[in-house]
Amino acid sequence: MTRRRRSAYLRPAGLRRRQLLTASGVLLLAALLCRWHCRREPAPPEALAEGPYRVQRVVDGDTLLLANRARVRLIGADCPETEKPGQIGEPWAPEATQFTEDFVAAGTVRLQMDRQRIDRYGRFLAYVWVGDRMLNEELIRSGLARARTGFPYSSSMKTRFVRAEKEAKAAGRGIWSE
């Protein structure tokens, strides 16, 4: 009987020791992952001022990711949607993305904001300039984006975008060629 009692008492202690070691290992792993993740991916800025910024990558024709992790959506220009998991990309989406990549190839752009600074998806809204050319307008003029005037932004910019869209339609460029 003594053997049974001794082994019965040893089992729970052994289990507790293993549970403690497992819990410690999980906590250590979680701390390391958190530390690694926090260092690799800084949070995007909560505010973005007008001025020059370095482009990290082009997300699609009308969206940029800046080096400071801010996502920027072009005001007034709506490019065809690119392919996403479970969705088929729209015609002219690859061309719009390539146009934007070529346009910002130097890597630095100048942002100009308007009244509404952030959209419902948390992206910053801006007119994107490279030199004296505006990406928003050039995409529309090339027929790779539609002018979207139903949003609250400058009426003079709306006029520019509508004029650029009429030019693209008349010339049968991009989305207006079909």
C-alpha cells in the first residue's frame, strides 16, 4: 500500500511541474513574438501632414503605402480593382497599377490634402504630386481611372478631373476604349 500512496502523491506534483514549465515556455514564446513583431511593423501614423514622403510600395492604381506605414488613397480617382483572394481583378487594373508604379518610380511624392483627410477604411486621402504633375489627374487622363466627384473635395479639382475624364473618353483611352 505504501507504494501506491507514494506514486499517487508523485503524479500530481509531476503534472504541476510540467504544466508550470509549459506555461513558462508559452509566455516566453509570446513575449519574444511580441517583441519581434513590434520591432518589425511600426504602427501607421495617426496624422499625416502635407509634404514630401517616400513611397514604400504601390498597393494598386489608386493606393500607396508610404515608408512610414501610412496608406494613401488618391482623392477623386477610382481605378479598376486588382485581383484579391476570392475575387477576379477588373480589366485595366494591372495597367493602372503599373502606371502608378512608373509615376512614383523615383520613390518620393508630395502629398496635398483636402477637407476630408481619412476615409472610412482609415486611409489618408491626398492629391499625389511628382514634380508639377498630379497622379490623380494623370490616371484619369490616361483612361486608367474614373473621376469620382460625389465626395467632399475641392470644386476646382473636380473640374480638373472631369475635364481629364472627358479627354480620355474622347480619345478612347484605357477603360474608355472598350
